[in-house]
Amino acid sequence: MEPNLYIDTRGKAPSAATFTEAVIDGLAPGGGLYVPQHIPALSMDDILGLAKLPYAQRAAFVYRSFGVDLPDGEVERLMDQVYGSNFDTPEICPISTLDANTHVLELWHGPTSAFKDMALQCLPRFFSASVAKKRAEGTLDNDFLILVATSGDTGKAALEGFKDVDHVSVGVLYPDGGVSDIQRKQMVTTTGGNVRVWGVRGNFDDCQTGVKKVFGDEAFAAELLQAGNVALSSANSINWGRLMPQIVYYLSAYAVLAAQGKVAAGDPIDVCVPTGNFGNILAAYYAKRMGCPIEMLYCASNENRVLTDFINTGTYDIADRQFVLTPSPSMDILVSSNLERQLFELTDRDAAAIDGWMADLRDQRRFRVDERIFARLREAYRGDSVDNATCLATIKEVYDKHNYLIDPHTAVAWTAGQNLRGSNPLLIASTAHWAKFGGDVYRALHGIAAGDALPAEVADLTGCQLNQLIASETGSSIPRGLAELDEMPVRFTEVIDGTQDAIEEAALGFSIQQRA
């Protein structure tokens, strides 16, 4: 198969990129995002046949269909490494069926107990393979600094995936006070000689905006290269190498549901995804474009409902919007980067329109799509938001009814999915293990309002101790990587401002230290 090429959503890249170039670069020149020039079409037999393969071979099949510029044998070898022993079940992302038409896709069986592992165990290996390819061709001789802004889960997954990878360092920025205790401990106790973690004063959008500005600073890029022969790249979902593994699990899920007789082959399902940066739900959209019988995509928001409002009105407006801290912090996002890719597809790939809307968002903090694009958006998506009280009530409701414990993000998707669903079977993306958010799960099970203090008898427990209490009360299990966090030494305590200058200073210092 001829290699597929990747084009820039804003039309500013001087030429199309190969898959390996898009993975290494992360962000296109001028701030746009890479998308494949050609989206492969799979037959129903192709999709149904995935159920007969181990998960690693399903992923390799999808990658080959996209025409990645790596040998087929290398793709298969890398996928065997990714999905061989790093997950706690050979199914990789099993489906729990809670009633005849409601299915939960468990995406949290990887090493950091979040859906980000599905991609961030994959991306580092393909990043390294891409670097090795370019070095062998003589077109690359520098090392890389992976700079990551996280709302909670991406950070640890990136640290775990990239730690001790040759020719790569990884620096993670998270909003100080804006992630759960378990999420923070996962990051600040990370092992590996090539990693660094910074807390940021502010919220996730401050982290993400600051990092985007760093990526757009050509003078800083030159300074990094001069100081240590290091170039920047990204592991956020702006990197196509993060998004493509997520397409795999929606195609895989449909094949499994059909093989289990839970949907008739070719019949449609609906998918509900708890959505912050729009990458996870966008992967479902691309799976649909490839031929997966997904009818409606339900975008579930928490109280930071900018995406719900956009889907319902066609206006994306963050000018006067209050940022709310919620029990589902990985969704506490106002600037959803991957929406740019979706708009690019809905406009039939009109780069000028995308560039204009993104400029409006930057300069005016809002943009509005035209009626034609809004109608296309509504053909594919519905949106709903869930407040904090309802989120916690849903955790208790699902546990009481199904003896199934979910985290706050999955709870948001559960409620939105029930509110929006029609007659099709519903697949709910469950994005994290409940034990990553033990404080709010405890509140939910014991009728304590979101944001209220925990009662005195548990207030002094660590996150790990509280999780053990919840597990004993519910008969649930805790992944080893979460259960042992209290025993891990804290390595990173630095908190910085979320400004471009502060992030660049921290990144440069880390890069120079790595080269010393």
C-alpha cells in the first residue's frame, strides 16, 4: 500500500507530511493539526473480522489500512510490544454489558488506569520508530523534548510511555490543585531518568495555552536546538499518533459486540463519550467515517459545558465563561483542541475557514460556524452536560442498580447517554478506573455533596487509604499501580506560573540538564 500523507488543517504547512513526520512534529507549522489525506474505507467483513484477532493484530490492521510509512512487520512487532503485557487483561479494553442495550467500553486496563494508556503506550513506540527511520535516512540528528499539558490522565500516561526512551525527554505540566490526589501522586512519583513534572498556577487551559504558545515560538525552538540539539514535540491529542490508536478501539468494540450477538452485524449503535479535548469522541467519528455503523455521537460535558453549547448553538464562546472545578477534572477544559480537526472534516477540508475560526477564537475568544456547517454538526452529534450533583448521584445509582462502580467521568457519560439515547444500543466510553477519583467516589456512595469536606473519620486518609476503604465497602479491586502510590517517593514538587516565559524557562533548564 502506498503511504498515506498528512495535511494541515490551517493550510500553512509547505507540503504534506508522512505518518512518521506527523508523529515527530506533533503540531503542523503555523499551529494547525495534521489529518490523513485519505481516510480508509473498511468493509463490514473487515470490521467484523477484527473480533477473530488478538487486540494487537486489530491495531496493526487499522494502522496498515492508513498506509503508515513503516514496514508491516515493524508495525506488527510494535503492536505486540504495546498490547502484549502492559494491560491487565488480554482483552485490552473489555466491554461490560449492564443491560440489554447498554454497554460500557472499559478503556482503563493499562498501566496508569486511564484511557490515555490506549494511545500513550502506542505513541512512544511509534515515535521512537519514526525517529530511528529518519536517523537511518540521514534526515534527523537531534533529540526531542516531549512537552505535555495535562488535565490529569494524559500526564502520567505520557510519563509512563516515554520514560527512559532513547533520544527523548518528557516534561509534563498539570494545574496545581486541579487534579485528584491520586492523579498528582501518579505524576510526581514517576520513575525514569528522562522525565520532569511541574505544577502550574492556574487551570488546565492555562497549561494548554502556555504550551501551545511555546510550540509556536520559533525563537525558543532555535534556542533549544542551539543549547542542546533538542526539538519540541507533543504527546497531547493534537498529535495524530495519539488519535489513531483510539480509532482502533471503536472499530474493535463494534466487532466484539457483533461477535457476542449484542448487535446484529451492520446494525447501528450510538456512542457516548465524556469529552474534554474532543480527541476521544473524534476517534469515534473517524471510525464511523471508515465504515463502523455508528449512528449518533453523544458528547457528554460536565459543568464546563462549552462543547455542549457549541453543538446546540453553533457558537463556540469562552469569552465570559467561568471555569468550574468538577469531580471529573480531566474534562475541565474550555479550549478543546481536537474540535479543529472535526471542523476541518465538516467543511470538506476548508483550511481557510479553519484558520479564520481559530483566529477568532484566539483574538475574540469565540467563533460561530455558518448554518451549513452547523447542520452537518447536528447530523453527527448531540451534546448534553451533567452538573456535579448529578454526576455523584449517578455513581451511586449505577452501583446500587448494577453492582458496578464507575468513576466521575464515566458517570457524566452515563447520564448524558441516558438523556440523549434513542432506540439503538448504546456504547459508553469508560475512561478511568474509579480509584483515580476515590474522594468523589466516596462522596457519591455516602451522599456527600461535591466540594464538601469529607467527614472527620476519613478526612486524614491518603488517597490510597481511602480507596482501600471504598474497596472493602463495595467488594471492588484496585489496580496495583494505584494501590502502592503511598510507598513511592515524591520526586517533583516545583510549581511554576502558566505563562509562556515561565514554561520556556523550565523546559530549557530541564533540556540543558538532560544534556549535561
